[in-house]
Amino acid sequence: MAFRKLVLILLLISAFGIGGCSPQQKAESDHPVTNSLVVTDLAGREVTIPQPVKRIVLMRSLCLYELATVLGDETGSRLVGWDSSLKTGDRDAYDKFVERFPELANVTELGDVLKDAVSAEAVLALKPDLVIMNTYMRQRKSKGLERLEAAGVPILYLEFDNPFRDPQRSIRLLGKVLDRQQRADEAAEWVDTQLNEVLGQEFPQDKPSIYMEAGTYGASQYGNTFGRTQQGSVSNWASVLDQLPCKNVADGAVSGMYGLGVIRPEYLLTSNPDIVVVTGAHWTSFPDSVRLGYLAEEEAAQTALQAFTSRDGWSELNAVKHGKVYALHTRFGSHITSFAAAQQLAKWIAPEKFAHLNPQDSLREFHEKFLPIEFSGTWIVQYSDE
């Protein structure tokens, strides 16, 4: 009996002593098994994504509009890395989100994938469950992106080429991946309803000509306008105009990467557009730009817009003569708020038919329903010579 007791004691020592689990090992073994979800992203790739997604790298922080639409109040808790595009290209939005989610100010800032400045090592160090990209980034074939793919990081591609369709597809995909499908579907359906107020409706037969310019540099220097790519496709604001009953004066006159390029002033004056629309935001490197957004003041935006009408030859343009010079927030051309662009442009194209639409109220309602930040600021401006 004594021998049996001795054997039992030795077995217990072996089980819980030298051969037992250390506290760290025990914690690891108790960690719940991670599930995974297989989806097809908007680049047509099959991607396996661990569930739940808790650590997100947003390689284009300008897409925070879409991510915040899906995550709502959890927007600040899941982001661990992003680039500087929101901070430099839409500073009002950056400040507004940081005010609501102070932790965003400490999110790791990564390099620009479009400049091939992404450090795969820096991304991997963040231990992301998901890296969110845009399809046009893949087309650039950046070396940093190739290194991330080779490392097996779950990369999900969103798309924004067609502003009236792709943002909804993108948030639906995010909803599926982030376990927020119902919220994403509700937002997408709401946006589609707003777009249907314009798309598919009958317009007057006469199609006015429109010139759009990115107001990045202000009036002193012509900024990019929106034509076609060298392959003949349209995206961003060119896609918006292509789906509305108007003539884009840059179509056929400007061609380049993403369809962007500077129009020849002589060509513009000869084209004599009926409507001029300047896009604005808070670009931190361009103090003379038309500032629009959450913290923008209408009087300052109006002054910046008026300066465009003083350009050489512009006083003779039909748009200037008839007071049809406007400004719109630049993000309306490629993000989930594109419904505001559709509605406002429709009012400028056919004011009598679409007099009932109020894009500003629609934008406010979208914030109240789906975004975790409050609506404020100046987003749409009409030229006044008073």
C-alpha cells in the first residue's frame, strides 16, 4: 500500500510539476480556436479571413467613410494602421473622427502604397487580421503590396470606380467580413433609394455641358479635370457625369492615369461650358484650395469659388454669365456619399424637375442614421457675385 501511495505521489508531481504547463502555455492553450470566413472580394479574389476581425489596417484612410458606416461606434477600437491620405486630403474629416474617437490619433501611420512606400514589415508588425485595399492599388503592382501578399496577410480589395454602385458593394462586403451585415445592407439600400431619386428619371432633352475641376490649387492654377483613362474607361467624377444627362467637356480632351489631367485653357474657353463645378476639401498642403467639409465656413468657401470667375477669359463663359458656378465636396465623387453629388448635380442640370430634392438634408440624414459623427460644416456652394 505504501508503495502504491509513493507511485501515485510521483505521478502527480510529474503531471503538475516539471512536466506541467507554465501559466503562459496554459493561457495559450485556453485561447479559443479562431474561425475563418471565405469571401470573394471586389478584385475577384477568394480570400480567407480569420473571425472575428479585431485588428484592421486601412491602407487608404480616405475610405474611413465606408468603414465607419459599417462599424459605427466601434470605428475607433479596431483600426491599428492606416496611411495619411485622410489627414492630408480631407483634414476636416480626420479632425472630426479624431474628436469622436481620440484613439485614432495614435493609429500607426504607414507609407503610401501608390508611391510604393509601404513597408511590409511595418504592416506585419501590427499583426492585422485584415488589410483593406482598393482595387486600383493592385493595378499599380507595388512591390510592398507583393511582399504583403507573399507573407499571407488577409487582404480584402474594395472598389470605387463607379461611385453610384461600388461604394454600396464595398460596404456590403465589409458588413459580411466584420459581422455587420444587417447594418451594411440597410445603409446600402438607403443610398440606393436616394440615388433612385435621380437615376432612371426623365430629364429634359437638352443636355448642358459641364466642366469639373479639382480645386486643389485654388484659382491661380488649373487643377485636374476628369476625363477617360488611356483604356477608355471612366471613374470618380467622370463616372458621375457619364451617368447623368450632361456633356462632360473633358471627355475626349483629357486622358491619363485614372482619367485625370489638366485641360488646356483655350479648349475650355472654346467649349464654353454651361455649368462649372469645382471640387473642394481641406487639403493641408494647399492653402488656396476651395475648402469644404465638416469644419469649413461658407463665406470662406464662397470667396475661394469667386476667385475662379476672375481667371483669364472666364467672364465670357456661359456658366459665369448665368451664375452657374458651383463647388461640391470632392469625396462625393468616389465614396458612399455619392448620392449627394447625384442629387445636387441633377438640381443644377434640371432645377425645375428636381426642385424637391435637398441633398444637404439627405447628407444630414445619412449621418444621423449610419455615421458615428455629427453632420456639420459646408459641403455645397453656389457662386454669388454679391
